[in-house]
Amino acid sequence: MNTEPVPKPTVSVVIPVYNAGDYLEECLQSIADQSLGFDRLEIVAVDDASTDGSADLLDAWAARHPGRVRVVRLEENTGAPGGPRNRGIETATGEFLFFADPDDRLGTEALERMVGAARRDGSDVVLGRIRGVGRKAPITPFRKNVEGGDVFSCKAVWTLTAHKLFRRSLVEEHRLRFAEGVRLAEEQMFVVPAYLHARSMSVVADYDCYHLIHRDGFPHLTHEAPEPGPFYANLRDVLGVVVDHVPPGSRRNSLLYRWVILEILGRFKEPFAELPDATRALHVQLAGQLLRDYAPPELVAELPPLSRLRCLLLSQGAEEELTALCALVPRPRPTPEIPSAPPVPHARPRPRLRGRIRALTVALAGKAGR
């Protein structure tokens, strides 16, 4: 590990690196080119036991930029970014922390604009606009600049990735760390408490601060089906933080809505029907318990009809009906250029199940009307 100190860096950019040699140079160069000035930055790159040329590339950058590029090398691969990011936090010395991924890049003025907002507003967290390049990126939080806001005015829960600017004193005061051993949504146990503890938050919406890039052949954990046990346990921890910090009522529900729609009900779409039987059963059991614990009736009542139906089925543990519903409401698909094979027979729900779903829908509509 290269531990030569950087004199008073303004920002430490933490990068978890695993087999990203084809794209890492572009990421590093986008940091070195920051208008804030490379002399005010340090890069803390944590190599998660890469087996390609990533380690050699990092060593070369550290040799060319002594004290500016600090390399932490892990002997065994952790399997997810949480652990490497935590090692980066422990190594960083900057006034602020920014978390980047090795296959993405920063806009040239990104750190200057975000640090400027933090200093102007006394903000502990700054959201810089994320631009998707070949993939989706959040829109809702970046419709306008926000000066001195909070988790509500910034609509911050609609962007929970780590690609933000955080004041390091906030991180250390509250011992904020990423979840380890979790391969999806591991950022949330760091980002959500940071939002809720922040004295002030800002949004830089008029500049593309971070370019979230789709790379063919480069694995992204967001495309994987999560293991139910660790996934829902992590969500339970995150939701526990929300309810501990926000009193019951409409404001809390406005935050919980995001997790109900995206993280919980989002698991019960077309791919759910293709999971093994035991995995489907565990999803239903754990998601249903989360809904019972964290989705009050008044929140469920405000959901769209199909989402309310999914909630009803989950609350009843109706795995068979949920599976059929997922097959009945498929995702839109482009028309193939070559005729595809006939659909697999078991993908069509049996008439008895369709009838039960219709009956449940009618019952749900009756409850909503009372």
C-alpha cells in the first residue's frame, strides 16, 4: 500500500477496482483533469484482488503521481464494492469524499461545482447530476438546483448510489460505512444515514457531474438477481434507519414509498416467475414480512392498482398467484427481427390462477372503495 500523505487534499476520490483495466485509465484521467486542480485531490484506489492489468496500471499512476494516487491492495476478492469502499474511507484524508466506479468518468468541472455548493450552503452531502451513457440514470432529484435543502426538498431517496460528495467529518462522526457481503443496494446503509444526518444538502442539476456508462462485457451487479436473505436483511436495516429518524406520517411515507415500489415490489415482475421454487418462496416470505413491518395501510392505499394487488398477494403469502401475475404482466419487449420460438407452455398461467387473480383484483378494488 502506498501511504505517502497528500498535503490537505480537498477531495479524496475513492475507487473500488476489480478487473477494470480496459476502462480504468479513462476514469483516472477524468479525475486528474478536474478543474478544481489535481493538486487539491487524492485518488484512493482499492484493488479488490484484480487478475487483469488493473493493479499494474494503478502502480504506474501512483509512481507518476506520488502522494496524489494512493493504492490499497486487498489479498482476496470481496465480491462486492462495499468492502473496498470502506477500506478507502479508512485511508482517505480529504475534507470531502467522492465515490467513483472504475468504468465511469467525472465531468471536468464536477468536483469544483460540488465543493463550491458544499462551501456555499454548508452542506454535508452534495448530489451532482448523473448522466446515463447507454444506461438509465436518475432524473427526479436533478430537475433543479437546490441550495441548503434536505432529504425531502432534494428528493434524494430517488438516487441512492454512492456517486455523491460527502463531508468526511459527517462520515466519521456517525461511523458511516457500506454494507459488506451484499451484492445489491450495499450503498444504501451508507447513503441513507448520510442524507438523514446531514445538516444541509445541495443539488447541482445544471451540469453533468458524473457519467454512468454502460460497458459491453463489463459486469454490473444491478443486473443480477439478488440472494433473498442478504438482500432483504440489508433492506430491513435501511428501512430501520428511516423509521428511527423520521416520525410516522406523510413525510415518512413519502420516503418509504420509494422502497416499497422499487426494492420490494420491484422484485415481483416477469423475472420472478423464472426463479427456482424455493427462491420464489423465500422472496415472498421475506418481502411480505417487510411490507407488514414498514408499509402502513395509508401508504399502500396510495399505490397504483397493480402495486396494491402485489401488496395484497404478498401479505397473503400467495406465491402461486404472484408467479401467475408476473407471467400475466410481462415487460414490454421489442419485436424480434427473426421470428422467435413459441412461448414455453409453463409460462402461461393456468385458467384457475387467472380466475383467482381476477377475484383478488375485484376484492382489492372493493377494499379501496370503502
